[in-house]
Amino acid sequence: MPVIEADSGVVTHINVFTVSPANQQALVEALTETVQAASTVPGWISASIHKSFDGTKVVNYVQFESHEAAQAVTRHLMAKGLIQRNTQLGRVEPGQYAVAYAIQAPA
């Protein structure tokens, strides 16, 4: 389960895919396979896959221990052809982020 905390040093990739509704579920399944492969690489922390209700977006939220770990995971997935396959299913706008602020409801 992702833990979202400011100033933790965690590197977050947020990839927003635009897809045709006919490809949304295929992309979700492809990303599921991709994050399962990524989870074997040291430094990978977690992943969450989100799909829009209108069928046109899929968002992949992935956490890594460091920039180096993120790069190692990317190299691993590229070597397996998984990133290339995913981008054939939808157009991606990738981004790498640090959490600047987080808040949650009191317990």
C-alpha cells in the first residue's frame, strides 16, 4: 500500500495515459503485469493503477526509494519490452515527482 508523506525522499512516477475506451481495460491489465515485473527490482516500493469512469484515462502511480531505483526499474521494464507495449495501448504523459504536502482525515 502506498504511503504518501512529504519530505520522505521517495520518488514518485505518475504516468497519465490517454486511451480509447476500447483499450482501457487492456492497458490496466498490461500495467498490472508491468508493475508485477517492476516489483522484483530492488528499490521499488509500490504501485497503484487508476482508471477513469469515462474510459479515456489510466493513471499509474509508482513509488521508488530513489532516482537510481526508478532508473533501474525503467531499464528492467524496457529490456522486457513492457513499457513499449504499454505505450502502444495509449499515449502517455509521464512525470517524476516528490510529495510536497500530504494531509489525511483524523483517526
